[in-house]
Amino acid sequence: MKLLNILTLSTVLAAGILNAQKADMIITNGKITTMDDKNPEVQAVAIKDHKILQVGTNAQILKLKNGNTKVIDAKGNRVIPGLFDSHLHVIRGGRFYNTELRWDGVKSLKRALEMLKEQAQRTPKGQWVRVIGGWNEYQFEEKRLPTLAEINEATGNVPTFIMYLYGKAWLNKAGLKELNINGDTPNPAQGLIEKDNNGDPTGLLVAEPNAFILYSTLAKLPELKEEEKVNSTLQYMTELNRLGVTAVMDAGGGFQNFPDDYGTTDQLNKQGKITVRLPYYLFAQKKGSELADYTKWIGMVEIDDHGHNDFNEIDYHVNGGGENLVSDGADFENFLFPRPELPATMEKNMKDVVSLLVKNKWPFRIHATYNESITRFLNVIEEVNKETPLNGLVWFIDHAETVTEDNMKRIKALGGGIAVQHRMAYQGESFIHRYGKKPALASPPVKKMLEMGIPVGLGTDGTRVASYNPWVALYWITTGKTIGGTQVMGKENTLDRKTALSLSTYGGYELIKDYQKGKIQKGYFADLTILDKDYFTVNDEDIKNITSKLTIVDGKVVYGDETYKTAAPVPLPVIPDWSPVKYYGGYQTK
């Protein structure tokens, strides 16, 4: 009897071990780019729980199948690791996504104005029509901006706000009336409310060069109801999944207050409904209160606690401070105006904050467009490092369009990294008009950063300046062209497609020293996407148009196109009913 029990137990244990080695999901028949140099391309991949179980040929991987394994046929399509946008504003962007008419990708001004008119006709009383970033005039066939007369004609009595990069915005007549902006309304600091010959506001708001006038006006517009914010955030994440994005580093942003404005994503995380990995940074909001803010947040947050919910292993946690550490350090990239001169108080104020973060082992990131600003920021970090050594603490510079080789050496010596974005794809022409062609050829000097061994991640800085579409970033960094077709970056400074893809996958993770993500490799987290076009073989212009056929995050399918709709979650209906997203979606193709 004892022998029988032992044999039975042995059989059960053996079956359990065998079953534990079987896959939950297998993808076959793919051209799978792993980003693992030792095994760069495979045919199939097996997923177990949240991670990659094995990669190999169809025959090898199908041996890991049992009766419960879901098998997905990639049908010969290119499969890559999920994209990681190292600088995007998802938490803020998600709250407003369903309110926004996106002109990202629209081919003509005529079509953009048609969309504006259509949306005005369906927008209810108490709400606004809003176009918030992600476009410029060079993408249009007409190569020009809309006029205030055209905007007023299209929108009539419906309040409308249209933002153009971080340079300017237009309010229609109804919007001016709603916000009670008149001839007596004072200009904010470093901002202009344009007046006509009678002293009345025209509707044009200009950042000179600070974007506060744009942010503060936008903040006065009505928000969605809580149920609608939840839907809006999920719609935005699904839109990112549709583009192959599986992770984002959220960079905070103006008028994004912690913890109040994080309630929607907090709730979704607790319910296991977030569909992108989402480590986020806390952005100081109020001039003069930055040190107090970070002191308060350090007391509220355990920075090493990456605790998860009961549903998945998707990251959602505070990852550090920034990208704005102190208001005195804000060097807005408004290339329509000269570079802002940072005040003499910047060094002391920033040193106080950086010292606090370093002492408490908080990673940090710093918005820095211009080399002149970077020089002064590095002076501060070097001083702090002498007093409290960084000792490998994660920190990096965001943007760095005009950083010099000398300052890159200093960044490397301090163990820092650089997060670059495709802002020059949207502002390249403006940069050339102000600074000339030659300085634009290596702005930012990404190839030099990589040659020097500096960790680099690629992102978009969507949604209020550039578009959130990562394929536009990959188009820009591999061709050097703006969305209007201008050769802004020198071809000798562009990256090959595989190197560029590395910055959009595991490069972002290396920036924050998280080494188990961004590759399709055994033991790595299972984040990957099947593409509708082969990134490595399509012509340059088609890179911008790539989307996902199927996206997997944390071992679960989060998005599928018509081909894979039976394997994917059913799309949520868009609310409210008047939302532009319901009628147009997000990134446009017409």
C-alpha cells in the first residue's frame, strides 16, 4: 500500500512538473525579432504566466503545448518586443483623451477644418472643442496654419481651443467669451494675449516663450465625469496598444497634481485593468514650493515598493522625481522665440531638491532642451555628488536637443543617461528658421551619445507637443526627416533601424536599470507585438504608418485587429457619446 501511494504521488508530481513546463500561449509562424544578439530571430515563442518560457522553431516550441495552450498564428508577420516610450504623459493624457480632437497625422488643413466643424456640431453645451498638440502646418498639403477666421467659421458658438506645439494657441470668439478674456485682461508673465487695433483680443495666445499661458488656459476647460475619465484612460491605453506600445515612463507634467490627479489610474491598477507598464515620475507644480512638495512626497511614497495588484505584474508605481524639479529650471523648447535665460536663483533651488532626492535614493529626471541649461544643471549635480555620492542612482536628462560632447562626457562620468524624443520631427522647421541648418544636423546628437556608451531611451513627449505615435519617432530617427518631409537631421547622424528599435524597446529599460524587459528572451517579461508591416523592409515613408495586429502585455492579449479579434478583449464603447474618439479614433491616416 505504501509503495502504491508513493507511486501515485510520484505520478502526480511528475505530471505537475510536466504541466508547469507547458505554455499558456504560443505564437508560431512569425519573423520574430528578439533583440537578443545571441539569438536575433526565431520562428516561435512560448509564454508562461507573465514571462517568456522559450523561443525557437515551430517544432521546438509546439512541444510545449498542452490542451490548455492558446496558439496564435503570426502568419509570417514581423514580431517585435513591445515598444517602451521613455517619455510620455499617459496619466494626464488619459484623463482628457476622449475630449480631444486629434489632428495627428491629418494630411490636409481642409480635412482638419472639416473635422473641427463636424465636432463643433456634436459638442454639447458646457463642453469645448479642443485640439491639443501632435500636429503642425508642415504635415498639411497646404503647408500653412488655420486662420482665426477659419476657426471661427468652423466652430461658431461652440467654445474652441486649439494648441500649436508649446508656441501658441487659438481661442474662437465663443471661447474668449466663456473665459471672460477681454481688452482689459492682463498678459501673464512671458505670455501674450494678442490684441487688434481696437485693443480687443483676437483669440491668439502666444508663449513668449513660457508655455504657462497655454497650460493655464487649458486647465480652465471642463473635465470629464469620473466614469468618463476611466473610459478615456482605457481608450488611450488601447490606442497605445494599437500602435504596439506596451510600456511608458510617465513624465508627470504641468497641472498634474499628486496624488489627486492619479485617482483614475490608481483605481484601474487596483482592478488589474491597466494595459501598459506605467512607472511614473512626480513633477513639482508650484514655484517656490518644490522642495516642500518633494519632501512631502518622499514621506508619502516608499520608492522601492513596487507592489502589484492581485491580477498581474504590470508596473504602476512612483519611479522618482521630475521631469520638472524646480520652476527656475524650465527651459521650454519654444523655438518660435529665443532660448529662455534661467534665473540666478536656479542653482540653489535645484541643489536643495537634488540633494534631497539623492539622500533619499530617489531617481530623478530633468527637462533640459538647451546645452546652456544642461551646463548649469550638471554644475549642480556635480556639487551634490561631491557631498552625497550618487553611487549608481538612476538619473537622466530629458530632451537634450543641443547638448555638446563635453557635457555628454560629464553626464557619463556621473552615471547618467539621456531620454530623447521626436520633438524635432514637429519643430525642426522652426528650429532651422531660428538657429540655421547646421545646428539642426545633430539635434539631438543621438549617434554620439551611443558611441560614448551613454544609456539612451527613445520616446515621443506626447500628447501636447508631438504626437504619441512611436512610429513617427522611429521614422524621424532613422531618416532624419520631419513630418513635413524636411531633412532636419543629417543623414550621417541617423540610426539604422535595429539600433533605433533597441532604443524603443530595451533601451528605455536600460535607462532605468530594469533588465528583465524589452526583449523576447527566456525569462523576460512577455510584452510583444505582431506588426501589420515589416519594420525592417518597408520603405521609409511607411514606417510612420505601422500599427499592431496583436499586442501582448504581461503575457495577456490586450489588443487585436480584425484578424485576431477572437483572441483579444472586446473593445469598450467610447463615452461620452459626443467624444471625438468615437467618430475619428486617435492617430489619423487621412
